[in-house]
Amino acid sequence: MAGKLTVHALDTARGTGAAGLRLTLRKLAPEATKPVDFTLDESGRATLLESAALTSGTYEIVFHAAEYQRANGLELPEPPFLDNIPIHFGVADATSHYHVPLILSPYGYSTYRGG
């Protein structure tokens, strides 16, 4: 079975998927990779890695929250309470589906391993 890494972000301030939210993915270990930017689709979703591109190791996703919120008309203080949200996680079984959801508001967020 081929593994994959997906994300889904929900904007609780607007009650929608976080369409257009930019995120940056990079592998941290065992061998670091260059960061790659992604933009979430109209439902707030993206597939980041599939099949052989997903390998065991430690990864980081940085959600660019303040940039997204400002682009959607939200007035934030300077500096914003949440600017960039880094999430570090491990991939032990590269044949599995790893899903990283983000529930986002201007003053808080939540994440977990989804399926």
C-alpha cells in the first residue's frame, strides 16, 4: 500500500475551509530537505506527499496563519498572537496515510493525527 501525507485546515472564525492558506513542508530528519510551499484548495485541503515521496522520518509543516487571516480581511494586532504555526510530527510507517488537520482561529489552534 502506498502512503500519503494530507492536510485539511478549518477556519473557525469564518466557518469554512481555509482556502488559500499557505503552508511550508520540509523533512527534518534523518536527512533534511528544502522547504516546499503549498496552498490549500477551495475546501482547505491538500495532498503534500504520495507513494515513494513519503519516507519515514520527522517532518515539519508551518501554517502561515496571520498571512492567511489578513488576506481574508481579519484585523490582527501587530505582532499577531499567532503568526506562523509549526507542527512537528513523525512518520514511522511510510505505507500509511498521515493526515494533519488544523483547526484555526486568530487566538488558538488545534491539531491531531486524522485518518
